[in-house]
Amino acid sequence: MAVHGRPTPQPNLPDERPRFKDRMPEEYRRQDANPYLHSHRTYGRPLIPASEAWPLRGKWDEEFGRSAPLHLEIGCGNGFFLAGMAKRHDDWNFVGIEIRYKRTVLVARKLQDAGVENARILRYHAAYLDDLFEPGTLSGIYVNHPDPWPKDKHEKNRLISRWFLEDCVRLLKPGGWFRLKSDFRPNVDRVEHHLDKDGDGNPLPRLPLRVTGRSEDIITGPAPWPDDIETNYQSKYRKRGEPVYAIELVREDDTSAS
């Protein structure tokens, strides 16, 4: 049965893992259609294919060879933000996820060029974070410039949704944060909307996420947090003189949240 609002079907058994399964190269009809299909699988660390990623659930300290706060970026693009954060916070561990083969390779190269060893890039789907992380194990979640999907019929494709915020509540430690940057203001508005409503505006129990800061433009003013890293998209909008919106929420200590 599919879960309402998630962009891809879920299995019948909610505890079944992995819920996202990467196809092997030989399963593709045209193996020459994407030159990164094979290279992403053979690249090696810091790139981890889906089939090797989900067994690391609960074992990220082993993967990094140390115990440290674990942070997640969803949709890493070319890797500017992930590499910058990993270099700035070398006492934290970082995991980034991307769905496109090419981007996983580009991010891996960016991490290597930056000389950081405390970051990994995974090919995985953001709808299945429970495959990768145990509840209450993330110190921070970052989403930068998610696809806008502006039409009502696109609701099922949107990452910024009630189900996603419920995932954030489940995976974040109390005191952990969710930070969003977007050039599409409705994405930021949706975060606050879905704290106590579904996609149709029907009331729901309020999630234990407290808004600690919001900015209408981090190009002309500060971000709602002290250590912002400019993304590639952010740089483009700064050069064009267009705004980038941002919001930060902190996971409150509410053990009754599902």
C-alpha cells in the first residue's frame, strides 16, 4: 500500500528494509544511456551506492571510525554545501543523499578535492530515510533549494510535506535542527503550514518542531543560523539580485511524537 503523499510506493510491511532498492547496471535496457551508471557503483568511498548504504543503519560510527554528531543533507547538487560544512565542522560526521548518478559522482569528487574524510555521499531516495538512520540519531537535517513543484497536481512529488516533517521529528535528536533554504518562498511557507495541517489544510496534531528563525532574504541579510555555507544555487541568485528564503526549526523534547 502506498503512503499518501510520498512520491514512490511503500511496501506492505512498514518494517521491511530496504524500501528503496537500486537496480543493478545489467537490469537497465540501455547501459550506455548514462555514463555514470557504472562509475557511481565502482567509485568507492566517499560514494556509497544504495545497496551498500542501507546496511549502515545504526553503524555510522563504524563507517566513520569515530563517534560524532551525525548530520544529513538531502539533495546535495554539486556538493558545495556538503564539502563546505564538512570542512568547517571537522568534529561532525556528514551524510549526503542524491538520487541522480551523475551528482553522486560530482559530490564525491568535491569531497575529495576538499580533503575531507568526515562526509559520505549516498545514492538514495529521500522518502526512505528510515532505511538509513535509526530514530533520534541525527543532530541536523539540511535541505537546500528543493524542486518547487508549483502546481497543485504536483503535491505527491513535493519533499516539503507533512510526511517529511514527521520523518524529521522521528530522526532528529531533541535539540537537533532542520534547516531549509529555497528560492521558492512557498517551500518555506509549507514548512510552517504542515506543522499542524495536512496537504488539504485539515488540522493535525502539532509536530514538536519549534521555529527558531526565518529569513525573507539571506542574500541581503543574515541566515537564521550562524554558520551558513553558500550553495551553488545561492550564488546564482545572489548574482542575479534575487532573494533566497530560509527557515530553521528545532526538535523539541517530546517523546510522545511518533
